[in-house]
Amino acid sequence: MYQKDTIKIFTIEDDPRYLKYLDYVLGLNPDFEVSFFKTGKSALDHLHENPAIITLDYTLPDISGEEVLKQIKEYNPDIPVIIISGQEEIGTAVNLLKLGAYDYIIKDEETKDRLLYAITNARTNVSLIKEIDHLREEISTKYNFEKSIIGTSPPIKAMFRLMEKATHTNITVSISGETGTGKDLVAKAIHYNSNRKKHSFIAVNITAIPNNLLESELFGHEKGAFTGAVTRRTGKFEESNKGTIFLDEIGEMDLQMQTKLLRVLQEKEVTRIGSNEVIPLDMRVIVATHKNLAEEVRNGNFREDLYYRLLGLPIHLSSLRERGKDILLLARHFLKLFAKENKILARSFSNEAKDTLLKYAYPGNVRELKSVIELAAVMTDGAEIQDSEILFGSLQKDMNLMMEELTLKNYTFQIIQYFMEKYHDNVLLVAKKLDIGKSTIYRYLKEMEEI
């Protein structure tokens, strides 16, 4: 979090007596660094000093308060501008708020309290904006291509070149690749290295949302639009305005929803369910799928016009088995990361373990490798991870664990049996590996024999 420090305030007021009053009010807080201006032009000439908050008299001798507000917002739309006026016309206040004024305060006996309250709220917003910008810069660094995506193989280098091209334009990006290859990571890296990085990255996994709720999730709805719509809901497209929307597993969307999505992409606007208000959209679209969309089009499962609308810049992620020694780079990265997160000894791999890692096909790709490495880090007792501790598919590969619904007792039987076979019936070693007593193992072994 950012520490509180002095906050620079510009006060634009031409009435000398009211200027003294504002000087008194703002002087009550030692954290305020206030600069006073009697004309709109003099204040505008000093905007390069980047004030955090501006209070603005609506009636000025040289420029109208409305014009000053517009020029401030053109210079920096994030500066909160608090209008202080002797006019009580609601229409004027509404118009200024629409133009971006943070608040509209009438000059009366409550001005002091309302002004300090407005500045306090605006100050909080300024701090939040700074913190969010700081976090976004951290995220941009985190999603630096070479730092966030590990690998030096030719397929990865080719992917980096395409990602670099994607960051310089707003072209739609379609990412393809097997499950577990890191499509979401590539989408985030493109967004946080583009000119939209200061705006939202909204990810939507199509498979995680029931078909009957997907339209509401993407486009939003008004209160009472359908049964259960108790409040207005902002859709994901509206949330992603100015930023990026990432539609993961786009190939799973049904044809009816594809038609509605196509209209939104073509018109660049969306209408919430139950509303007539058209909301213009300006966002980057990135989609991802593990399916061959061209084949899905031929089979009648995906609209051809939507396919070409989404194709944009295609980026294919190679499977891990096609990336050669990237496997070892990733394995070391995951091992180091796991050791750091869990405060355990950072180990290395034996030559045999490296050979084992390189020979495996990785149907689950990078996600599976990460799981294998973390399990190996837990299982090993030595300074080096041995090939016997590289358990592909975890226990599932050898035991088909979780393939059927069993009781906890039966699962425990299978786990003990698996480790007894793995360590050649060495009860002491199995007890140590599973962190259970020898008597527990003997009891289960006896029960197994009686089954």
C-alpha cells in the first residue's frame, strides 16, 4: 500500500474574500499543499505541476468553469475536479457531472464540511489509482514474455515473435493448443504488454458457465429481466471496455450464442438483457481453444462467419513434447518456485531423472509437468530427485485412482498398496513416506487380505 504524503491541491477562485475562506478551510489539514489561482488560464498554465485534486469556481472572469473543466479533463482525465458554485441550478450541476466533475458543491454554510468530505474521498481515489497503476506495472513486468513464458526452443521463439506483433496492434488474437499449454498465460502477456495494459483484463471460461447463463454473463442484464434477476448485472464485455476480453474455450460455445456473439463483435456494441440502451464497446478480443476450429466449421459445430471474425492473428502453442529441452528448463523453474513457496531445500535432478523427464509424452503438457515436479519435490528425501520419484500422472497412472467412486478406506488401501509395491514391501520406508505409523500399515494390510 502507498503511504500517505502531502497532496497537491489547486484552488481556482476569483473572489478574494472566498479565497481567504478556502485558505482557512484547506489549511486545517497539514497534509494539503495548496496553490491558489484567480483565473482559469493561470491554473491551466500550471497543470504540468500535476495537482492531485482541483477545486474550481464555476464563475470566473476569463474562462467559464465548464471550459476550464473540459481542458483539465483533456490534459488528465484522472484529476478529480470539485466544482464550487453560487448557482443552485440542478441542470448546471448535472451537466458538469456528466463532463467529469467529481462533485458539485454550493457556496453555503455547509461548504466547509462538504468540501473536506469530497477532498477526503477524492484523495482516497487518487491513492487507489496510484496503487492500481503500481500493481499494473508490476503485472506488466511479471508478464514480460521471456520471464513469464519459460523456453528457448524454436516453437517458443516463433511464438514470441507473433506475440510481439500482437502487442503493437488491436488485432483479434486466436490462440490454439492442447490443454495445459498455457493459453491463458499468453493472453495475459499480450494484454499486459499492449497499450491497453492500464485497463481491465477480463477472462471468461466458456466451459465453466452453463449455456442458459452465458448470455447474461457476457452481455449483462437489467433488474427484473428474467426470474432471478434481482439486481442489474454488468456483463463481461462491458467490464472489459478499453481493455481486453479473453474468451477461453471458445469452441465450446453453442451455435445460438455464437450468433449473438457475432453481432456484438460486428456492431461493437452490446445491449443488456431487458434493456434498450446500446452500450458502445472498445476492447481487444483474444480467444483460445484446444479444438481445431476449422474442422469444427466443416462439421457444422461452429459458424464460419464467426470463425473468420475471430481468426485475426493465430498463435499456436506447441505441446510440451515438441519443445525438447524446454522441459528441463521448466522443470527447474517449477522446482525452484515450489521450494521458495514452501521454504524447503532447493534440490536438483539426477541425470536419470532428467532422462525420464525428457522421454515422457506429457498429455497434460506444462500443467502436468508442474504437478509432477511438485510431487517429486515432496516425495524426495535426498539432495537430488531420482527417476523413481518422477511419478507421471501421479498415482492415477499406475492405479487409475479416482476413476471410480470409492470410500476413503478403499482409497487408503490403494495408496498403501501402491507404495508397498513401489518400495518393495519396505514397511518402515512406506510409513515414513506417507507419514503414518507402521501399525496403521500392518492393520490395513491385514484387512486387505481379508477382503
